[in-house]
Amino acid sequence: MTPLPDRTVIVGLVATLGLVFALVFWFVRLQPAQEAPMLWRQQPPAAQRGLI
């Protein structure tokens, strides 16, 4: 069994990394964050503070 040429291995690695990146990007875009995280400077809405 002869070893693969360098060009074939490099193209295979680049194609694999591109495929993994595309899959991760696709699934992250399908499930975006539902609500932005509350920053420490923000106060919770009045309903959550028990004022209403």
C-alpha cells in the first residue's frame, strides 16, 4: 500500500475542517439565543421584583 500524496492529504484536511465549520455554523444559526443574558448593571423587570 503506497502512501497518499501530500496534496491529497492537505485537500482532505481542508475539506474536513470546512465541513466541520459549516456544520457548526449551520446548527448555531438554527438555534439562536432565546433571550439576551442580563447584564449586571441592569435591574430585573418590575414584575420579577414583585412590584406589580
